[in-house]
Amino acid sequence: MSAKLLHLPLMEDQLKDLRAGDRVELTGSLYTARDAAHKRMIETLEVGGILPFPIVGQTIYYVGPTPAKPGQVIGSAGPTTSGRMDLYAPKLIELGLKGMIGKGRRQKAVKDAMKEYKAVYFAAVGGAAALIARSIKKSEVIAYHDLGSEAIYRLEVERFPVIVINDIYGADLYEEGEKNYRIKP
Amino acid sequence: MDDIRKAVKNMCMDANYHLGSDMLETFRSALAEEESTVGKEVLEQLVENAEIASTQKVPMCQDTGMVVAFVELGQDCRIIGGGLYDAINQGIREGYQEGYLRNSIVKDPLQRYNTGDNTPGVIHLELVQGDECTIHLTAKGFGSENMSRLQMMKPADGMEGVKDFVIETVRLAGPNACPPMIVGVGLGGNFEMSAYLAKKSLLRPVGDRNEREDIAQLEKELLEKINQLGLGPQGMGGRTTALDVHVEVYATHIAGLPVAVNINCHASRHKTAVL
């Protein structure tokens, strides 16, 4: 099964062809954010402020990289557990966020928002952080510097390997995969 | 004290760069047996990732963990030049700084300010015979730590109750705990002892069985049942959900059956130094 190549930012048309379980390689720019950055973004919206980057069509990667060694673009940069962002994700999806990259299950509210507003959740391989870092070609902190590894970075990626977990049709690879391989006692 | 500081510093870096050979071998044998295409793809990425991390001396995972040190201090061993805990924390500080490892520790669980040097670690001290000081160090990621559970079961729940609880914990953990995982089980003792045993069991190499025949049998059975869950590598479906199960037991109270399950991700990082 060869990987589908996709360019970021994502267009709704591109999402129509994606199905849970597809292997995808992403090229283009995306933004990083973890718990602390999400909390701050939502708080900003609540007081009528604007987000640190235009969110329409964008993809957020849930990651807190290690410090870059001299000569490196970025340190090791694998996905963190997405569930911690579930509280904040539906609002961002409603505002136009099209892709999320992380690992682990999403709550129903997030899955519903993905279906309603057409967004996709990809998983990168948790713990494959040194491998993933090789597909990151540029890295720049664009907001929340004070959060350190939790700041918002803009990353330029080339053929970043991910797998579709939740597509716009409501399918979930975690549920399907477990069902397909479960051996009933 | 200086020897302890240096040993801890080196172990912090080594543990994060170099995955144990027991783990690598297990990845390869799992790869041969895995039926799911996406599962195979994940395992291939993990093998490649471990190779990159080791050759380039970069962390295999961006969650470089909270340091847990198990110190077995010989009762005839004397530490000179300062405190044991200070030496360990200083070693962590230097290892995380020099090794370009991520600082993941906040000073207070509610206020959440990063300490900026990955200290303090969690230190367990055991007094043993002899004049050596052995330090087992692990860098424990929180994706898997967060999916761990503890239950004070009833004696009547017995063996079946214990098995069900362990398997259910793994099922609930699923993709969040970064499978293929290592499952550590602490059985007996009291509330905190069971958790301590579960964590300590994760120090054992993959494939190592408990010395007690019945417990070794339990480990094998749990591993088999967990791998029937179908979660597979990264929870995307497949045969390889756990690479091993380690169970440690301790005496307990007539009224109790504490069971703790501590899950470790596939980046099972631990090193040992004898001083």
C-alpha cells in the first residue's frame, strides 16, 4: 500500500478522497500546539482576540520537540497524546482547522466536529520522533515563546508520514483495527 | 557523590539515545509475526527510528520522560562529598542539558511552571547488603504513564479478577499508551507497594520471566490474552499489542488484593550503573 501525497494547507476536496487507514505523506507548512498553547488560544478567542495564525485550512501537529542540537532544524519531534486537546479542538475545527496530527483516541465531540465541519485526524507513529524529525525542513517559533517546547512553531515538512485515523465520513481506524484483529476468547 | 552524578548524567543520555538490544530484537521478531499491513509499517518505523536515534545520538522520543531512579545502596557503602538525592538530581540536570533532552517537569502540579532542568526525579531507595551502590535509571514517558491504573480488589476476585483488570487496563489504554507496550503488574503489598512493584517490574529485560513458576505462567497467559485484543502497533489493529508482561508480587493483608498496572511504551528506556 503506497502512501498518498498531500499538500498543506488542506483543501476540502483533498479530504474527500481520504479514508481511515490510508497512509499519507504531507508536504507543506503546519503549526505545532500542545495543551498550554491550546488553552491560551481558546482563552484569546473567549475575550474576542485573534489567533496567532490564520486557522482556515491549516493543520495542527500536537508536539513538543526536544531542543535542536547545533546544526539540526529541530530536535526529536513525535506526536503527543491528542486526547488532552479534545476540550479545545471542536472550537478550532469550527473555525476552519482542517487537519490534526497526534496519537491516541479522540472524544465523540471532536469526531462529531470533524464530520460536521470536514476535518481529518491523522496519527503519526508515537515514539518515532527521530525518524519524523527528518521530514521537518524548517522550524520557526511564531507565538508564545515563553512556553518553551510548548510554544507555537511553524514547520515546513516534506513527506511527513501519517495515517488517517478519522476521516470526514465518521470512520475510525482505532475502532475498526481493533475489531478486525480481535480474537474472541 | 561525583561518581553518582556522572553515572546518572550518562545514563540519562544513553537511555534516551540507545534502545536496549532486548527491545530491538523483540521489534524484529514482532515484525516477522505481525499480520496487519499498517502494523508492520509502524514496527518498521520503530526499528528505523531506533537506528537513527542511536547513530546520531538524538532522543528516540521527544518525551524524554521523568527520571525514576531505583537505588540499591549497600549498607557498607558510604557516600562522600554531599547528599545522594542532590547527586542524582544534579546528574539529571547535567544529562538533560548536555544531551539536548526535553525538560518536561513542572514544579507544581497545579501552577505548572517548568523547572527548566527536568528535575526533580523520582528516587526510590532500598538498603541492601554489601558495599556497592547500584542505580537503575529509567526515563519514563507520560503517554503510557497516564494510562496506568491501580485497584484495591477483593480477595474473592482472585486470579480471574486480577487478569480481567490487567487486560481491561490495556484495552482502555489502547493507542494512547503507544503500543506495542510493556505491561508492569504489581500484585499484593498495599496501596503504594503495588504501584512501586509495577514500576519496578518494568526494569526487567523483555523475555525475562518471574522466578516463581505460577507467576511466570500468569505472565505468559496475560501476554497471550493482551495480544488477542487486536489493538496492535499504535492501536491501529494487529497482533502486537504488548511485547511483554512482568508481574511482581508481595505479601498482602487478609482483607486485600491490591493490583497496580503500570504501562510502558515501546520506548522502554532503562540503564543500570554499579558503583
